[in-house]
Amino acid sequence: MTRIVLLYGDTGGGHRSAAQSIEKGLHIVYDDKVQTELINGLNYAPSAFRPLTEGYPIWVNYARTLYALGFHASNQRRRVIALRNVLEPIGEKAAAEMLHDHPADIYVSCHPIFNHTVPFAIAATRMRSRYIHVVTDLVSGHVLHYTPEVDHCIVPTDEAREEAIRNFVRIDKISVTGQPVAPDFRARMGTRDKLRKELGLLDDKLTVLLMGGGDGMGRLEVTARELALSNLPIQLLIVAGRNRIVRENLEFINPRVPWMRVFGFVENVPEIMGASDLIITKAGPGTICEAFIAGLPIMLYDAVPGQEEGNVHYVVDKGAGAWCPNPAAVLKQMRTWIAQPEGLAAASAASMALAKPDSALDIARVIGQFFPQPA
């Protein structure tokens, strides 16, 4: 049996959900031939660094300018190498401790921070383990994602493949599979009429889904308020995620707004997307790729500086949606699509054309190429 450890970090929910999707894919493809374990590798980070990772939602919500400056200032290969040389003794010690506690044949990383410690710790401890990194940013990921020392680099798009090549990852070490999405996502969507009935929605009303990622980040609340009070002929589904304050604030106006439903963190995203006609969301790669599978036109109202900016261009340039960086732009685009349903249909078709519902299975098959061979 091949033992696989999947590494993620809780800087937003996307890295964890990617690891969970890959784990499901591995068990579907290989059944009982694999043993998997999910590890939040950032738990091994020195305590001085944990506020930088655990406070990620605060950074991107309330200190965005500083976050953007930090991202762009560090997003250069020379600076990453210089930083690694300074932090290497600390990082490799923490990585070696993690490897000791969680031995495996293959380590699969879904967070870039492990790329510059774990491969070197594997070599230093003379383990025979393999290290595979899964890039979880569609286009404009941080240079930390790309290091020549990995055994393999799995990327979601051709644009990310070019980034890997520019950062000296060998071509034969790169596979393009799509963003990791739960392998049963499309099957769980079911039929729209049935899903709307289960959610208590009207069949004949334009259904708009508003999300802000698992942590309810970005301009979710202000966008929701403007839509709810706009008198547009829509029914509105709002997923506030783990952001309890936003959920409670929106629930306060809910009784005054017909056909508005507010959810917290949900486990039935496929069903909710399957019941919707379009989605308004921040530019998180996981949500975008789930929307592709659902064939939803996408309005992007927010993007984390640096890492999500390329996602906006990807969606807009492919014709799958629009960039609406403030509530006024959201309302304007909504009115355009309501008045011109052919534009909405074209965006839906473009979105569906970008879907890769089997991405987790494809990633599992790539990982399978590195299973240890019988003696």
C-alpha cells in the first residue's frame, strides 16, 4: 500500500479543499491501494510566523494595501532565494519534524510554502519519498509555487504551465490537469428544477448566487445589500461562509427582502450552484472552477491582490464572465444580462467550455506515476 500525505495550509479555505478533493480522487482511482492523510503543515511553522498565516482573512480584508505590497515585493525569484537562505535553517528543522511525525512514500503539497523546505528536508534525511506540488492558483500564482527541486509540478492551466517553465521547472516535470475540484461535483448538481424545489425557490425567477469563499471575504456584504435592495427581478442566494458577522448583518435585512436566502458555511455548494443561473463571487480559483462545471456565467466583484488578479483576466478573456469591482458595476452588469439574455447564455456556454470536472481524478493518475515500484 502506498502512503500519501497531502499538505495544506489554512490561509483561506482553498488549499484545504484542494487537498480534500485530491484525496477523494486518489481513493476513487486506487481504492485500497493507497493510504492517505491530510496535514495542515503550517502547524509546524515556528510560532513567530503563525500570525502571518492564521491572520490571512484579516490581511486580505482589512490590510489589503499592505498585503498587496508584500505579495508583489516578494514575488521575484531572486528575493525568494534570498529569503529562503535566511529562513532555511528554521524551515528545514520544522519540515524534518513534520516528516518524522508523518512518514510517507509521497508528499503532495497544495500550498507553496512547503516547496522550499520539504524537498530539501527529504534529501537531508535521505528519505526515498517523492514530493509533488499542486499549484492552486489559475494564472498569477506566487513564484513560491515553482521550484525546480520538486519531483513533479501539477498546474491548472496552460498559463500556469508557462509560469512554471519561466521559473526553471523542467517541462517533463509539469502536468496540466485543471484546478482540483471534488470528483463528484457534477453528479451532485442534479437537475435544476428538483434542486430549486428542495431549496424552496421559484422555478421562473432568475436565481443569483453570491459567494465570498469559505471565509466570506471581500466586498460580500456591501454587494449583497445593494442587490437585495435593488428591486431587480431576481431571487438571491447568499453564502457568507464562516463570516458570522456578515451573515448576521444580512439576516437582519432578510425579512424585508422577498426571495432572499442567507447561508453560513455550507457543504452543499454543488446543489446550490446547480439551482442557480449565475454567480457573483470573489476571484477564488476553486469557486471559479466549480462555477465552470455548473456552467454559470461569472461576475467577479473582488480579487485578492496578486494571486487572484490573473483569475479575473482568465474569466473575462475567455468570455465566461465580467469584472465588476463595485456594487454599481454589479448592478449595471446584472441589468445588461437581464435585458440581453443572449449575453448571459453566451457567458454560460463559455464557462462550461472551461470546465474540468475530472481534475481530481487526473491529478490522482499523475500522482500514481510516482508510486514506489515493487522490489
